[in-house]
Amino acid sequence: MAHTLVGKTLVFLVLFFCFSSPGSSETAQPDEVRGVLLPERFGPAIPHVPNAQHALVLFGKPKYPRFFRQFDYVNPKAPKGGMVKLYSPSGFDSLNPFILKGIAAPGLLEMFYESLMVRSLDEPQTYYPLVAESIDLYEDRSQAVFKLNPKAKWHDGTPITAEDVVWSLQTLQSKGSPPYQLVYKPMRAVAEGPRTVRFFFDDPLNRELPFYAAGMPLFPKKYYAGRDFSKTSLEPPLGGGPYRIESLDPGRRIVYARVKNYWANDLPTRRGHFNFERVRYDVYRDETVALEAFKAHEYDEREEYIARNWATAYDFPAVRDGRVKKYEATHKIPRGMQAFVFNLRHPKFQDRRVREAIGMTMDFEWMNRTLFYGAYDRNNSFFQNTDFAASALPDEKELALLEPYRAVLPEETFRQVYAPPVSDGSGNLRPRLVEAQKLLNAAGWHIGPDGWRVHETTGETLSVEFMMSQTTFQRVIMPMIRNLRRLGIDARYRQVDEAQYQKRLEQKDFDVVSIWWNMGLLFPGNEQKSYWSSEQADVHGGQNMAGLKMPVVDMLLDKIASAHRLEDLVTAARALDRVLLWQHVIIPHWSISHFRTAYWDMFGLPKDRPEYDLGFWTWWVKPEVIKAQRSAQGGGA
């Protein structure tokens, strides 16, 4: 699988600067209560009529009314209980998924931590109450006031307070991994009593800052009084989510147990969720071993990402007799972009023509026919499956954004819709390789005496190394390597273990790796800055993997983050998509618009499934299975 630009670095949204905030850990003064922004950098006082709301929505109106009982995609009467076994493809050495150091254990983000609000899974980018029972967002989005639910508690029974919220923000700003530091930098929070916290947003034009505040993971200030948040640890921390850590075997297994009398059981946003009594993750570093373990019922549910496996590997007795179910479900999730990404920090990749030529050696049509059983479509946008994809020529509004940069953009940006090259699927790429050879020659890379291409000025040999942590891409890369060598490019495949892979990504020590830019929600926003902004290109552990630095891209990122009308967001996102594609910073992969999941027949599923998620945490273990598990365990849960 491709490395995903979410995971350990972002919570709910795709997510080092600690503001100097005198009084932020004290009860606010009267002028703060009235909404006066004390630090000058946050601007003058703003008149405001309090208007507490039950939902935070980016565009339009929320689907669910103020006093809704539960989301439509849950079963509020789902039985609680049972053990569920899942698998993780990589080991872990940390229980802190919010810092750069270490590899965090699976499941922490979903089950262990709370946030002020949580998003629904059947509408785009809408948040409803969790720890916060309401939000009062200023009309100009300069401030937001959250009222905390008096029932909200940490696992030790003590209340979650406004001071904890303030401390959580300051900690992520100063000690969180670079993506957290980036998204939480332009805000400050003050406690106005034990249950009220006010956020100030440094950039009100950035429409997503209130969402980052609402989805921010929360930590207990008192717990970390004698602990260093920035260091990795395998000591189970104090959390507030529906599960606590019951046991762990570092790098091999972690077990979560459902919190007895979890405070949010009956909240509309939690009713019908997290029905399993225990959840166990086992680590299988080899995908083949993991699949065989599933067949032997060593774990219970598996989402399949490999088309060959889905087509051929699930014809075993348990599938044929119905003990294992194959489940396909369409969705409306934006596909984002999965691709090989070039490291532009290396001089050999800085010429766009070189990147385009290398990209031409991928024969997707042949791969889809022979390797993928025709399961996939080729990616042609960073916003695949959405209205933000640049699927037509730029209109007048887009041209107005791009025209000032015409001199530095290829002409195709203005007069051609991007599409990856298409073959006849026969495996004969000779005509395309001839075109690639012309691009390389034009870029100054010519065949040397030893048969490899060397640069006419520097004498450097043109080489490219594909670095992966899993074996699944080897069968994709090896045909490309053969084509690259036909062009005189010294191409290699290198597989490393997960720890080394993560370290080299953090240090940007690679030629080409596979990345999935998971858009996650329907609307692109500030997360795009972490992927592409110039200021993130040289940040250790940052997510601008390509190292791209382009003023036009920075301008478009600002436009995306500040768009308050949907039409403006569409214009800016399409322009960004167009610019990135024609820069050939990536070699697009492929995608699919439905889930492929196999599970042992022990689960109950709600009648309705959310359109933007698989909804696994709304499933439950069937009562008869719970009874059998308890019997096997001598009456235990």
C-alpha cells in the first residue's frame, strides 16, 4: 500500500508555534469575555451577538437538527460486547501518534482520544457535539466559543476542562509533529471558566480553522505535569475516548477494552458506535502472511487493497460455505491521488521533461489488464471523483488566477486538459519510449559510452531508485524498470523495513516513493498547504514530499484556504490541480470507487451505511457470537 499522508499525523481532518498568551491558563478577564482581542496581532474588538449552535458546517446547512437522536447510519439498539480481532501492517514503538518520533500503535486515533466535536459520515465536512455541547462561531470567523459538556470525563473520572483544551492546543503548537504545528499555528485559546473556551483565529479568511479547533485531539493537562509529551512512550496515557488500553506487546499486539460507563454512550454522536467490548490489533508485516492469517480466522475483518487478491485469493472453503462474507460497497469519498512522487530536491529531477519521460514508462493499461483484473481507473486528478478536478479547460476565473504566472507555467496548462498517456494494453511501449527519449535528449541527458544516460554539463549518470516498505508494488515497478533501462536510465527497486522507510521519508532521503494524498473530506482546504507550500518543503518530517517550491502554487493554496464561497473554492482548487498535474511532480496510479472488505460472519451491520465511510465502528458482534466467546473464555466479556 502507498504511504498515506494522514494516519499518525492528523486527527479526523487531514492535520510549532506556541503563542505567548498571558492569562491563557487563567480565568479570562471581563474584556476577553466581551470578545475584545487583547493581543494586537488578533485585531480590534468585534461586536457579536451570542448564537450557540449545535453544528459546524462549511457550506450550506447541517443535515441533522439540534435535538437529533442519532445518526441515520447507526443501529441505536446494537448489542454491546464481544472481542474483535483486526490486523496492522506495521509494528509500533509508541503510544503517541501526535509527534514525529516513533511509530504509533494502531487504533489510537479512532478509539482513545476525544475532540470537541466529531464529523458525521453521511454529509461533507459537518461537525456535531462531543466534548463541546455547543459552538458560537463569530460571523467573521475570527473567534469561536465552545461550551463543554459537564458530563465529559477522562478515563480516571475527572472532568475534561477548558484548561485541558487550552493546554492541548499549546502542546500541539509547540511539540506536535510538523503538520499539527502548521494547522494549529494561527490560533490561540483562553479558558473562560471551567467549561467555556474561546478560540481566536489569526486568519479569519481561513475558513477551516474552526474545524481544526473542533476536531483537535484533547489531552489531560494534569497527566502530563511530570511527563514530556515530545518523547515516545509505551506507558498507556490517560485518555477520554470510548476505549482504554488494556494490554500491549510492543511491535506485535495491542488490546483495547471498552470503557465501563463511558460518559458519551448516550450522546447523539456516539449512540450506536463502538459496540465491541474488546478490540485487538495483531501486527503482520508481510501481506501474504496477513492474508493467510485471515483465512485461518486469526483476525476477523480485512479491507482488501490488492485487486489480484480480491479476484483470486478469496476462493477458499469459508467463503464458499458462507462463513466469510465478501462485501463491496460504493461510496462518495473523494479518491484523492495515489502516485509515485519525485523528490525535486535532487537536481536530476528538477527538469519537468525528465519527470514526464520517466512517467511515460508506466503502462497502466497493460497492468490493469494483466495484474489488476480490470478493477481500476487511472488517476487524472488530485481531487478525483469531485467537482474540484480540472476536467475541462480553464474558465475565465481560473485564467485570471493563472495569467500572471504564464511565463513560468508550461503552455499545456492553459490550452490542454491533463490526461496520463494511454497505451493499447499490449505491452508494446516502443512508440511512447521514443517520445520519452526525445524529452530526455532535450533536457540534456544523452547516452554515454557505457549505455547509461549522462548529463551533457555535469556528467552525472541519470539514475532513479523506487523505495518501498511493502512488496505489493514490486510487480508494478519492475516492468517500469525494464522500460527505464531501455531508455538508458539506471533504475533500481529498493525495499526497506517500515522503521527505515519512515525515517527516510522524514529526512526526505529518497528518489521516488509511493504516496496517497487522501483528500478525506469533500472540500479541499488548509491541508493542501502541508502537502505543497514552499514553507513546508524543507521542514524535517513535513508532508511536502516532493519539495515543491512555486509561488503560483503558494498563491493558489492561500486562495483555497481563504475561499468562503463554494464557487471561489472550486476555481482555486481546479487551478491548483491543473498546475500540479502539468508539473509532472508525480506519476499517477489508479483508484476505485467502492470498498472491498471481507469479514467472518460474526458481525451485524446497520441497515443504512454512511456515504463517506465504511462505517466499521457502527458494526456489532452478533449476540450468539458474544455468547460463544464468553463461554470459551469461561464467562468473561
